[in-house]
Amino acid sequence: MWLNRQYRPQGSSSLLLSALLPVWLHLVKFSGLLLVWLAAWYLGYLFAAFILKETRTTSIAILQDIGKKPVLRAPVPKRQKCDHWSPCSPGNYAYRILSGGGKRRMAKICFEDELLISEEKGNVGRGINIAIVNYKTGKVTSAKFFDMWEGDHSGEMMTFIKNAPEGSLLLMVTHDDGSTWLKNDAKKLVEELGSKEIQNMKFRSSWAFIAAKGFKLPDNIQKEKINHSDKKMNRYDGWPAEIQIEGCIPRNLI
């Protein structure tokens, strides 16, 4: 009896140990894996933090270097006289004549980068605008507009042109309408200055013209241009698009 009672507990303990051993082994393995995973995660975290810090430091250093280094930019195109695309050669006058467009876009006459007639100067108006320039000095001597829509100013314009001294440049341009009250004798006078389009002037034609009095301008420069009003082609409601002429005039013609 005593032997049986002692034997049974020993057998029960062995069985219990045998049953619990796999559980403990799994727990040890799991703990080991958990420790390895935690260690890997922590190392990864430290590595990522280090890389991020280095990346930030490098990026900031690059940006600072860019800020210190001069940035190459294309040079700003130099503005030319009278807004020409290319400059006139030395010893030449630059001119540009722009007709009006519609009612609000006023005509302009520029000579040697000076606006002789413009909205800014307050001396542009409906009709035919004329500026007279002393060829020798390149300076404007007179500028005026002649309304050809309201009132008869054709005779005044003829007197103005005739009074221009010999050795003058005459720059002419229309704004709005320059034909309604323009008389034939005035057209003839402008034609004698070299105009080939004045006789073709129509209601609201855009017209620009440059002439010389007492000397001859070169044949290879822009002297005149015209654009007639056309309901199908007009840029503005009832008015054609602006037209312009520009060029360079040698200073040694006389």
C-alpha cells in the first residue's frame, strides 16, 4: 500500500511534466521571436530616423548652396528706340507710326524714341495727325491733328503742310476717320509729297505715311501703308485693325 501510494504521485508528476514541456518550449520560442522582432523593429526605427535626419541635413545643405550660388538667367532684351525689334545702325533716325484702332486705341507717332503725337501727350485726335520734324536736328517743330469728320479742316491741313520748312520730315497718321472732309486739293498736295495711297482713302481707312520736304528718302524704307474698313474683316466694330510703319532714316541725306 505504501508502495502504491508513493508510485502514483511519481507517475503523475512525470506525466504533468511531459505535458507541460512542449508548452514551455513554445513559450520560450515565442519569447525569443518576440525579442528578435522587437530588436529588429527598434534597429529599423533607429536606422530610419538616422537616414531621415541625414536626408534633411543634405537637402537643407543643397538648398543653402543653391541660395548661395548665382542663378543664371537669360538677359532681359534691351529696349530699342520707338520699340523697334532691332536697333537702327549708328547715324540713323528711328521712327514708328501707328494708326488708331477703333475709338479708344489712339494713334501714335514716335521719332528717335520721343512720342511726338500720342494720347499721353494729349495732342492726338480724330482725323489726320501730322508731326513735322527738323531733319538736321531730329527735333519736332510742330504737331497737330485735323478732324475730317466734323467740320471742314482740309484747308487748315494744307496750310500746315505748306508752312513746313524745306528739310523737314512729315509724319502722318489717321485716327478714326480721315476721309470724309478731306478735299481733293489736299489729297493732291499729299500726293506730291510721295503718297501713293492718299487718293484711295476711304471712310475710316487706317493710314500711315512719312515724307520728306526738299529731299528724297531712301527707296528701301517703309513710307506708307493703308488698311480699309471691311465689315467682314474689321478687327473692331466698324473699324479696321491698326496698321504701322517703322524704320531707320540715314542722317546724311542732305
